[in-house]
Amino acid sequence: MNAAASLPRLALTAGEPAGVGPDLIARLAASSFPADLIAISNSSLLQRAAQRCGVALNLETFDGASRVLRAAGTLRVIETPLRVDEVPGRPDPRNAFHVLNALARAADGCMCGEFDALVTAPVQKSVINDAGEAFSGHTEFFAQRANSEVVMMLASPELRVALATTHLPLSKVPAAITRESLTRTLRIVHTEMIAKFGIARPRIALLGLNPHAGEGGHLGSEEIDTIIPAMETLRGEDMELIGPLSADTAFVPSQRERFDVVLAMYHDQALPVLKSEAFDRTVNITLGLPFVRTSVDHGTALDLAGTGRADPSSLFAAAEVALQLAKRRTRSAPSPRDSGASRNPI
């Protein structure tokens, strides 16, 4: 973290230029959010987005100096050129390299301590792949850039959900879940719940892969062959693990009181529950990176891009979580879990 008198620095990436990301960044910068906001983007893109949203921005070139105050509407920028001007709602593969260059610069700046945290707006994965660059998501990109093993987690004020697998076709999920992969994922989740969230003894619930968590082997054997053995290994390391739970009842209130975070086996197993409850308050957090990275919980919303009607609530929530996690990194030891810990992602 920077000197005590300085504002924490949040790096911002605007994602797909033709999506809602630039609009959301403009709306955040127009607010009085209490951080030094540094967009790794294109000034002209951001000014056009601000005009479409009806907000005024004062863009300044980032010079590396610390700031103790930021006036609403002020945004510092690290220039990342576009290949072609954006057309809201119509992504152009030629701008894929603008997106990737911004992500790389942001990650490198976080790893060298230039920024205190990173907040990302949504990208259009298909367009990046159309440009000839293999890309499955922010999480995987940052894992490779930082040479880290990571876990995707989404959190709302009421619930945290980590994922054993991320952007995979459903047909490939069973083979991707192994004792080794689950053990690695659970260790990351356990470590990060302590380090980033201040929970002294995290309670981690696991969902079964199959209906009714396999029904004792009658509805699938993955729980018996893979999930339970991985849990038993880590219980031997004094981890507090619950389950495997049937996904159809794991999120009822009486169950939620038992855990601080739940590990779902695949992307759409638990995220619909989370997003249906708190879509505008849910934040994507990458666990396992050597820096804080948060993101919105939604896509590029091409139909809303450039209209000024996109709801910035998720980006504001992501920035707030990033700010609080960055501050918590300076604490030397976790605080004991109180009765409200499992209901607050911060």
C-alpha cells in the first residue's frame, strides 16, 4: 500500500471497447469514490463514453505520483491505443489487442506494486478468439500472467461461491475434477479466506457433482471416488470441510449458517442462485493471485453499450471490495471469525 496519506491506487480496465465497460468506468470516475482511479485504456474512448452517459470527466496522464485527494470526475489514464474507433454494440476483433494489452499492463503494474488492486470491466471472449488469440477469461489470463494457481470466486453480501472448474463445456467437467485438482483448489480457498477475508478458521462446504450428491453411488460415483477422498485428505490437515452437499438444498438458510464459502463443481451449478439474489451486488474475485483483482459479475451487455442506461452497481461493488481487500492486505494477522463473518464478503 502507498504512504498513509496517499489514496490507494485502483487500476481499472474497461474491457471490450464496444461493450458497457467504458460507460461503467466513466460513471465510477464521475463519482466521489475514495481512491486514486487509474484507467488503463484510451482517453478518446473514455471521453466518448462519458459523453454518451452524460457525465463530465477530467482525464489526466498517469505520471506515477501519489495523490492524497481525487475530485469527482477526475481519472488518470495510462494510454492503450485502439486499432479502430469503437462502435457501441458492435465489437471489432481488431481491438482485441487493445483489450489484452490493457490486461497485461494492469497485471504487471499490480505485481510490481505500482497499483494496490485491479478492477476489471467485462470482455467479449468470442471476439478475442476471433482475432486469433486463445482466451477463455480474465481468471485464466491473470493466472498465466502471474504464473499462479487460481480459483474463481463470486461473492455477495450474503454468499460466497468458489468454483472447482470455470469456463468448460459441461461434458468436460467430470474429467476435470480430480482428487489432485480439488485438493489444490481447496488449499487456495482456505488460504485466501484467512489472508484476504480475515476468517481465522474457514468453514468450506463442497457441493456434490451429481444430483443428491450421488445418492450413495446410485446417481454417480464421483463423490465416492473423488470428492470425499480429497476432503478426507484435507481434514487430516485440520481444514473444516462440510459435505458433499446436494446442490438443490445447500443454499437454504439453515445450511448457509454452517459455512463461510461454498465450492461448486461447475460454473452454472451455484452461480444462478447467487446472481438471482444479488446480481447488482455480486463481485468476481480471483483467489490465488499475488495481487487483488475484482470484477463485475456480468457480461458486456452489447444492447446497452453507449446508451447510458447500463447499471454501474456491480462495478461500484467491485471497486469497493477491491479497496477493502487492498487495505486488509496490510494487516499482519486475521481477526477471529465472528457470527457475521459468513454473511459478509469483506
